[in-house]
Amino acid sequence: MDVVRPEFLPTAGLSREEMESMQRDIASAAEFTDRHSLDPASVALSETPTDRETADGSGAGTEQATFASGDADGPVVVGVDQAFRDDESVSAAVAIRDGDLVERAAGRAPLALPYIPGLLSFREGSAIVDALASLSVDPDLLVFDGSGRIHFRQAGLAAHLGVVFDTPAVGVAKNLLCGTPAESLDDPLPAGTRVAIEADDSMDAPDGTVVGYAVQTRQYPNPETRHVNPLYVSPGHRVSAASTADFVEATCTGYKLPAPTRLADRYADDLR
DNA sequence: GCGACAG
DNA sequence: ATCTTGTCGC
């Protein structure tokens, strides 16, 4: 796929002020409303991927592999995950369509920045751009590991890369970066529960704006003894908060994480 | 000044 | 994210 907004590429060597300034521009360019051709039902078809096996030559730079599959009808959902190896960041992108692994790609880039809450996309963005740019399929939806609109300046990793490629994107995080749950999340929630995450004074958005949802995709039979934490999902680009929760829920089916994310996770480990 | 903080 | 074995519960 191609970079559509090169002015927003996560460049190395920017000052903190420049990165934060760019994030405000990215937030302005991001669309937190539905503008895509997907419905939860079609996305749900991308759930039971026939895990074909690894066996890739490795090397520096990007690598890309294509897998033969059936017909080209359903939407292409791409899961993206990051891993580290020494001083370089590795990005893994896995494309799924109609439950089949269609293609996967890897990207690498040296780690220029330390981890700074709120600036994650500048630390791992280059490797992700590398991986996505080498994909030959055109994704209908990008599923990122990390926040989208749930971010101090409404420009989390999912929003940043969604805007760079002008492609529908959602962010899936295991922890909450900022914002306030509309209801307490202290007690275990039943599977299927979703609680709105509202903007608070630590964010740019008007107080109370629903910037995402805590989604309980899975839960154990007896949460009293052992429980699963919810996922924190938020719009990246061209997807509303409600649709984001719908898509994520549709791709989890019995697991805590979306299938595209699980596959990207596994591929990232293989690369590392 | 104090506290909070995706991966 | 990463460093790491066994262990508890379904």
C-alpha cells in the first residue's frame, strides 16, 4: 500500500515540540466517523484463519510473503504488531480475508527514541510504515496494537498510521493511556460488556467526549476466582468509536485479542 | 510541585 | 515491549 500523507511520516530527529505539534495536525486530519465499506458481519468472517506455516528467509530491511488463497471477495483486515530486538524495532503485518491468511510483511527500523507515553508512534512508526508499504494487498481495515483516539492529543499510533495511509484503522490496547471510564472497571465485567471511555482534562478533546470503549471480549466462568481484563479500543481513522468496538468484538470470538492481532503477534515473535 | 502514563 | 519457571484454574 502507498503512503498518502508523507508530511506525517514519523521522522527521526524531531524535537518533542515538533512531534506534539504534528500530532495536533494528525488529529485534525483524522476522521473519527465511519467512512469505509465494512460491516461487523463481513469482518467477523476473518476469524478462523487457516494458519499456514512460517518458513521465511530473514534479513535486513523489509521482507514480504504472499500466500495463495481463494476468491477475492471479503474485506482485507490487517493486524499489526511490534517487537524489539536489540536496538531495532520489528513490525509484523498480517493480512486476512475470509478467514484465510492472504499475505504478511515485516518491517525493521533502528530505535531512535526511548519509550515516552504519548509518543509511541514516533518510536515504532518507521518499522510499521516499512511493513505496511511492502504489502501488495490493499487493506480495508488496519488493526493496531495501541491506542487511537484515546490519546492526550487524540493522535495515538492507530490514528497516526491510519492517517498516513488514509486507511480505516482502529487501535486495540491492553492498558488505558488516558481518559476516564464512564463506569467503574474495578470489578470483573461479563463478556460482551462495553464501557465508554470519556475524555478528561488530560486530553485535548472536550470533556466527556466518548473517545473509545473498554470492551470485555472474553471472561472466565467464575470471575471471582480468575478474571480477564478488558481491552481498550479506540478509533484510529475513518471509523467511529461504536464501530471500532463492533469490529474488535467481531474478530475476537472466544479470545481476548482479535484474530489479526494474534497472528501478527505470533509472526512478530518468529521474526525476533 | 504531584501524579499518571499505549508498547 | 523485554527479562523468565512454574503454577493455578478451567
